[in-house]
Amino acid sequence: MEVIHINSSVIYISHRPDNSTVGQMTEYEQCKDMPALLIWYLCLQVINMFLGIPANLIVLWLIHKNKGESSSSDIFIFQLAILDVLFCLILPLELANKAFHTTSNTWYILRFFYGLKDSSPLFLSCICLDRYLAVVHPIFFTKLNGRHHRAVLTIVVWIIILAYAAAKCVGNIPNFDKVFTAMILGAFAFMVFCNIAILWALWQSGPGRDEMHPVKKRACKMVLIIL
């Protein structure tokens, strides 16, 4: 059984069940020699579900409640919270997948939802882009300060996410893991660039000032914490 992968979201489900396997062993039976790893993984998933679902539902509620006073990046945060809730909700299905004989339908569903979660850094990148434009290019940001552009970007990102999840669900695509690696590394590099550019812009004192404004100092500290 192949278990260890760089992408933690495909632990235990990187391959569809082989009908030729004698007796169709469950994943608990296949992993009986490494119970600590299985228990640790399941504990993390349980914690993720019981903490992640309420936290993300609160985020969704707050954004909906304060939509009249929402920030420009709230639309991306809203989509990210939806992805997190969907990911947290698949724990019962995953437990059934590990405890009982799996079917091909179960594997397809799990792989699709993991594909959704794998793509969540795309919305994180959108948040970084929005804040990068607001700080580094404020004039251009003001011209784009409308819901239309962000709604279009959100639709484009969702199309990419659903296409990726569908491809992951189908499986058997040559070198598909490289797509995930390129997406994650690309999103990570983009977010680091945006945050460093924001930090550099905030670090510069205003004209005629020798010291940084206190608001900028707090913003710099926040960016440093994120980095």
C-alpha cells in the first residue's frame, strides 16, 4: 500500500481500490502494522472537523451580516471559507472509506473533494493580490474598486478549481501530480512576493516624515506575522 506522499490530502487515497485484491482488505486492515500513524491522522481530521466547521461558518455569517461594510477581499475570504467547510464535511465519508469495503463511487467523491481543497491556495493568492494592489498601486486599485472585477476573478478561479477537482477525480492522468506541485509552488511564490512588496511599501515613511505612521507599523507587524 502506498501511503506517504508530499500532498497530505491524498494520504490513503492516492489509488483507487483494486478489485483484484484478495478479500478487498479495508484500509484499517492494510494499515494494521502502523496503527499510530492511522490514529494520528484520524485525530487530526476529527479536530479539523469540529474546529474548522464552526470557525468557517462564523466567518461566512460575519461576512454576510456585514456585507454593507465589507472589505474588498471579503468575496475571496467567503469562497475560501466555503471550500474549508466542504472539506471538513467529508470526514464521515472518509471514515467509512477506511473502515469498510470501499466502492469506486466513494473513491471518486473523496478525490473530488480533495481536489477542491488542494486548490484553496488560489483564493489565498486572490486575497494577496487584492491587498497588494491596494497598498502598492492605490490609484489603479481605486479604479478597480468595484465588485464586477472581483466577481469575474472569482468565477475564473472556481472554473479552474472545479476542472482540477474533476481531473483528480477521474485519475490516471499522466504526470498529474506535477500540476499540483506547480500550482502550490506558484501560489506560494506569488503570495510571498505580494507580502514582501506590501511590507516594503509600508516600511517607507511618508513624505516629510522621519518616522513610520503607527497604523503602518501595525500593518507591517501583521504582514510579518503572516510571512
